Amino acid sequence: MFNIMEIKPAFADDIYGFTDSLLAWLNDKQQKAPDGEILKILLNKAWEKNLAEEQKIVQHALFMIYQINLSHPLSAPAQRQYDPDVLALKNRLEQAWIEHEFNHVEIPDEVFSSEHFGDYLKKVWKSHNASHHSLFDFLERQATKQQVDIFLKSDSALNLIFFDLVAWTLIGSQPETRGTISENLWDEIGEGDNVFTHVNLYKEVLKKQKIELKDNHYIDMYDSAALAGHNAFMLGAINREHYYKLLGVMAMTEVLDPPQYEKLVNGCLRLGLSESEVKYYTEHITIDIRHGDDWLYKVIDVIADKYPLSRQEFYLGSLLRLQTAERYYDSLLERIKIS
Ligand SMILES: [Fe+2]
Ligand SMILES: [Fe+2]
């Protein structure tokens, strides 16, 4: 969400009172930061004991803190952006999550030895479950109109800030990559035509399906997996040390989309929608093939050649996107099936 005066929660209550307290603090309705002891308990249960409810609370805490970065400049949360206590909390949440996310990962030798690193990352994508997830087969062949609508609602929050996410990759970018990134951003903004900005194309999809775009962009549907997927972008967007991870996240996003959107569009056509009603998705089937190649070959490869140690970051960023996407698709499919 963009230019909000107050942080919007996916949920406000939890049994610890942590979410409520954090929300009030970020919105400047209480001066006291959330209880540090409770945070310790939450982090332990979430990441040492692997408990789903606590994982959701801590991912959601990070999700709310990240919203500050796109809040209205005149809002109370904007005043908190560099509050040392907010930053300390953010860092603790991030460190615990990242450690858990990558605790099983061993960096393969090929990350450093492969001659064509971009092609290697494509192999990583192709061999990951996220690249051929059954969610999209279900949408293509079996989903009802109502089930497709659930997918569309759930897709809102990220699609609607995607311009900003791409814009973040431009700040402090390697000069030789700036043209390529700017082209991507130009596509996002509809090559300057307001009707065709990707944000507006997406809003059109919702409008054509008579889905009202709620103020909170349907984040109340978000569970732990969806929150983590969203956070994976913001982690790299606002933390310089994770910038290369963000580029990995971006590259995987673009290569994931075309084959999956093709299935989604087929499902929509099967249900009687016209191609023009899902233009956002048809557009991305073609454009994202180029975007994927651009990130891999004109951005990542250029940086990887110059700074060989960056390869590990690109690899981890790619994994971060693939892992969070897989969990998100798993849980969304389950939700859609029982609807
Ligand atoms: Fe786009
Ligand atoms: Fe794209």
C-alpha cells in the first residue's frame, strides 16, 4: 500500500497482545515499544520451535514495519522510519527469519564456478518446485470463477506496489545496469501512458471481475507464507546489504511469471473471460520473458563478473523468492480448494 496515513494490519489481535501494541506504537498512538520479553518468546517459538502461529505474528510485525517506507510523508509512521527502537526491532526480526530461511542451505560450488551465472540461476529456477507448482494447473483446468477471484484478490497487494519495488532496484545500482533497469521501470509505468501502467492494468482486471479493491488490498487474506513472500522483496529494497538479494528476488519473479500466467489466463478463458479482461496477465506472459533475461544477463551477470562474491547473494536472493513462493502457492492452493 502506498501513501497510507496509518499502518494497515493483516490482523490486529494475537494472544500475546504484541501485534496490537506494535501497531499502536508505529501509528504513534502509544509511546511505548512492544514488550521485549514477549518478542523473545515469539522469536523462539517461531524459529526455534517452528510454530506456525508465532511465525505469522513475527512475519506480520516485519510486514507492518516495512509499510513505513511507503507511508504518506506527512503521516505518523513516516516519523518513525529511522527511530532507533524501530530499527532495532526490524533488525532482530530480519536476522531471526533469514537465519531460519537459509539454515538448510549449502552454497553449491557452481555458484562460484559456473561460467554463465545467469544460465545457472535459470537452472535453479527450473529445478525448484515453485517453477511448476500445481496451483497453476488447478487454476488452468479446474478452478471455478469464485476460486480464480480468490487468486486475484490475493495477488493484489504485491502487484500494486511493484513499480516501487522495481524503482528501489535503481537506487545505487551499478551504472552499466541502469539503462536496463530503467527500461523495466518504463514498462511498469506503461511507457508513460497512464492507462497502461501495470498498476492500472491490474486494477482493470479487478474492476472487470467486479472485485472491489479494498483499502487494505486484501492483506487480511495473508497468512505467514504470503507475508514472507511480500517481506522477501522489502528486505532487499530497504536494506543496502541485501540489495543483491533483491536483484535475485526480481530475476526469479520475472522467470516464474510467464509460464504460470499462461496457465492462469487459460483458466480464465475456460471460464469465459476474454483476453482483454486479463490484459495485465497476458501482457506479462510476453514482457516478463524479456525482463527475466534482462535481470539475469544484463544486470546480474554484469555485477557477478565484477564482484564475484556477489554470486552468493544473488543465489540466496533467488532461493528466498523461490522458497517463499512455493510456500505461498502451497497455502493459497489449499485455501482455494476448501473455498
Ligand atoms: Fe509488471
Ligand atoms: Fe516484469
